Amino acid sequence: MNILLVHNFYQQPGGEDVVFRAESSLLSGAGHYVQEYTVTNDDVSQTPRLTLAAHTVWNAGAASRLAQEVRRGAFDVVHFHNTFPLLSPAVYSAVRSAGAATVQTLHNYRLLCANALLFRDGHVCEACVGRLPLPAVRYRCYRNSLGASATVAAMQVTHRMLGTYQHHVDAYIALTDFARDKFIQGGLPAGRLHVKPNFLSPDPGMGQGGGGYALFIGRLTPEKGIRTVLDAWKELGHDLPLKVLGDGPLRAEAEQAGSQLPGVTYLGQRGRDEVMALAAGAECLIFPSEWYEGFPMTIVEALAVGLPVIASRVGAMQHLIKPGVTGEHFTPGDAADLIRAVRRFLDSDRQAARSRARADFTDHYTSAENLRQLMYIYDQARQAHTTRP
């Protein structure tokens, strides 16, 4: 199959970039012809503000260039990972008219929410889901800017009115069942919304565990729930030591906890190899996020080494972790409930939980399983392209 992968890189590298590269390697390794078409937000600073706003809504030049690529390469499928802000949703109809099926991975909630997170002022927010995005402008949800928020809202409204999202994307990929439900609520066509999680390659293999500590890995920001963890460890420190890995605006609070709370050690930002080694030896991962998340690779990495996860009962985590099987759930932002969840876990058969966590990874998150699911979605997209005008 001839596949064109398209991605608008952000200035700060993130998980979407990792998935883009991983899927490109996966497809190439399986014998498919793969070409990449990328732009980067490093170009934003060189673009006049009004031009950037216009291109965010409708970039005719990008649409034309991509259509030419499709005709030149005789591509069967064009798989978009991110079109915001330099490509615009105008590219879908152009590519489709040029003869290729279109696929869009929904890495975040940008089609429903200006800031792509469904999170505002410290709380989950769905004020714009399925509605005109006027609250996004009112609350300046994108970069705390009235103009930038209005531009994103204009992009959403324009392409809803034109039917772009309904008619010019042959298949969408949501990363979890939870996300799929949200996008259906927001108006995307249920029949073309597929669920395919991200994958981890290479497989790190089963860890040994037995290190006698819990692990937090993540950015130290309020929505990631680190304060809830540190509050819980005021009581849990004597039961199970905690190692905190990560950096961010709340670093000073993590450092203070590491110096004052029994059992808490702040390790800062560490390299991937060291993080995976710590995960392989830990008793459990604490994942206390207070927003919906997209698809947290930290959880998949934990499952890969057989590390059970104690996660907040919100968003994607409700589907990724099975209470009493691969970990436990607790109420987001509730330190007392986190304490209860940790103690339930400590009283359980931890080795059995490790085996079940590893089995969950091998069943759902390997490269081989991901390739199978991706090719099925591509086939569905090609069928939709030939049967719909």
C-alpha cells in the first residue's frame, strides 16, 4: 500500500511526534511504501499574524501542495496526525479529491475544544462540546489570548458548517473508547470513528518488581495530580516509599516533599533507560491525572514491564486500567481515596497483578497488534472513499 503520513510538528516535542515516527517505522518495516509530509511550528514566528490566523482556518496553498503530492505518488491513503495550525482542515477535501482515502488520528480534543484538553481553570470543562465554541473565546482558552482563541473557534465553526469533519475524512482514529464517545457527543460520525490505541516498541520485557517503592512519572503540573499524591504520602510514606520523577512548575513542592516527608524521594527528570529500569523494579505506578488525558504512554510502558497502575477514575484511565485486575482506581483529587486504593493494592496478590498487567500489554499494545488494527482501519477508509461521494 502507498501511504502518505502528514504531521504538523509543535515547537515543543510531544507524544504525537513520537507516535508519528513510530507508525512510520512500523508501516515501512511491514513492506509498505511510506512517505512523510511534515511542517513545523518553528515557522509560526516567521508568519504574519493575520496570515497565520487565515491559514489556521483555511490554507489553500497547503491543500494544493498535498493534492499534488497525492497525484504524484499515487497514494492510497493519506494519514493525518496533526493539521493545526499550519495545514488547516482544508487539506482533507483536497487530498480526497486527488484520489486518496483520508484518515485522521485524534491525538487530542482540538476538534471539540480550543485548548485541546477539555480542561480549564483546574477542572474538566465540556462547555464547547457539541455547541458553538463561544465559551472558548470568552475564557480565552487558547494561549490565554482573545484573538488566538477566536481563530481556533472560527476554524471549528467554519468546518462544521462546511461539513468537512462529516464528509471529507474517511476514517477517524480515537485512542480510547472514552475519547470515541466524546467525539461522537461532539458530532463526529460514529460509523467512521475507530478505536486504536498507541503501541510500544521495542518491547522492554517483563520486569522483576520487588523494589518496595511506588513510582510517579509525569510533568509536575496541577492537572497531573502531583499534589494529591504528595498529600496521600503524608500518611503512606511509612507503608510504601514513593519515588517522584519529572519536572515542571510544581517542582519546588516536589523537592520540599522529598526533603520533609518520610518515604518520598524526588529524583527530577531522568533519561528513558533509567525511567524504564525504575518502572521494572517498582511495586506500582501512581497515575493521578485530573484531566481526561489522550493516551498516556506512561501507562502502556508500565503495563509492558508488568507494573500495576493505581490511576484516577477519570477519562481514558477508566478504560485503560481494570480495578482489581491490572491496578486500582481512585477519585481524582481525593488523597484519602488514593490512600484507600494503595492499601487495597498492598493487601492484594501483587505478583498476580503483575502478570495480568503484562498480559494486558501483550494482548493490546504490541507493534504486531497495532499494525493489524491500522491496516484494518486503512481498508475501511479506502472502502468509505470509494462508496461515498
